Amino acid sequence: MISRERKVQANAVHKANLAYSLRRRLEVARAKNNSALVSMLEQEVKDLGLSL
């Protein structure tokens, strides 16, 4: 059985990885002036409750 502490830690790492990926994708979308993709990615950040 996985401990609660381990689950919390895994969740934190997962959220950090999501944030890193979204931050990078946003940088690329902005660099390419892809406003539609930027809007979608910003909404995804909000939906996931992340702060970049």
C-alpha cells in the first residue's frame, strides 16, 4: 500500500511537471504569435489550478 505522504509527494511532482510543460508550450506559442493556442493553454492552466 502506498502511504499518504508518498501520494501527496507524487501529486506535487506531477503538478510541477504539468506546470513546466505548460510554461514551455506557452513560451513557444507566444514566440510564434499563435494567439489561439496561447488562449487554449492559458485556459488549461486555469482549469488545472496551476500558477506559472
